[in-house]
Amino acid sequence: MDFEDQVLVRLADPATRDGVFSQDALAAMAAAGYDHPELAGPYQAVFDELQLAVDLRAQVRADGCWQRPGDQWATELRLSVTGLGDAPSPGLTALWSGSVVAQATVATAPVTAVEVTPSDGEHLGLQVSFAPAPATTVARSLPVTIAILARDVGAPLTALLAQSVLVRQALQDAGREPALDPDLRRRVSIVVAWVLPAAVFDDTGWPGGDTGTPPERNQARRQAAAAWLAGQGIALAVLDPT
């Protein structure tokens, strides 16, 4: 079984699904989808719906009508057909609708005293005292629609970027964006997640891994890649093949 099929099988089983996405991967999804750098782990994936091997080929819509001589009304016909175009499906491994739950630190400072004093005969001075603010951690749910593309070692980077653009546009056209939360600053409505083998980042062509042991260089390249991909609305998930 190749790497892409391994990812598909692990996503299909609820018992192994969470293991596909590490804490680093969930953090990357939060960063790609939302502009909230104050959020931190631990993160949790919530799968409201997970569709496997989704066909994103565009539908062709045809409208027409016919009318026999002597008929008063025409008969209308409306069809939507998938697969008539020349462009192949981008090969979407899975489509995840749900949320990523992150942690946020909130400072709460209770008022301890309020003092009102006269100042110049016409105005009053108000002095409010606060107690030291304790730090409270609260969970924040980030609604997400994540298009998952699993690719093996050797997948061309330019093709993967182009597929990501096509996938996002097709899902936006289909109205698959999550509900917009006015309290959250969203970067993109659809996050694309690349699931890649760790061996991809053994390639010295990736920037960021110039010093350290081979595992340290691999990790540095992953971190550098995740940072610039987040700006494209793409999250990086690195997975060791079974």
C-alpha cells in the first residue's frame, strides 16, 4: 500500500484518524486559517464530517426547453452533469468539516475599589483600582473546512501548489466554507492541508536545515516550510509511513 492509500485508510478509521495530525499540524491549520497568534496548544481536532476521495470535477449545467407545434406551453429541462470537462479532478484525499480547538490565555482583573473625588468644582475625578490579573486559559473553537491532499515523496511542488489553488476555488464555488464567526479574524475560508512523509524534508533543497543532526535539519526544514505555506492558506502535516 502506497503512502497516499495509507493516509486514506487511517483517516477512514475513527480509531486512527486523530493520529494523522500532530500538534504541529493542528497548529499549522489554525495559523493558516486564522490570524490569532495568541492561540496555543494543546490543540484538538473535531471531525463533524469527513468525506474520503472527493471528486471535485466541475459540473456542467445545461438548460433548455422544447415545444411541440400547437402546444401552449414549452417544457423546460435543466441538467447538471459531472465529468464532461477535460480537466482531471485534483485528487482530493479527504474533506474535513469541523473545527480545531485551541487554547487562549485571558487575563481577568476584578475591580477592587472605586473612588470619586471632586476636582475643580464642576468635574469629578474617578479612580478605579483593579486586583492583579490572574491568567485563565479558555478553549477557542475555530470552524474549519480543510481539504486534505496526501502526496508521497517525489510529488512536484509546483503541481501541488496548483492543485491547492484549484481545490480551494472548487470548494468555494460549491459553498463549502465554514460559518463565519465575527469574533475571529479569518485568513482564508478553505484551508488546504498537505500530508507528506517525513522523508520529503530530507531533501537539502528545502531551506532552513543548514546545521545540526539529520533529524534536526529535517525538523528545521519542516518548520520553515510550515511558516511560508501558512501565508498561502496551506497547512503542513508530516506523517511517517507505516
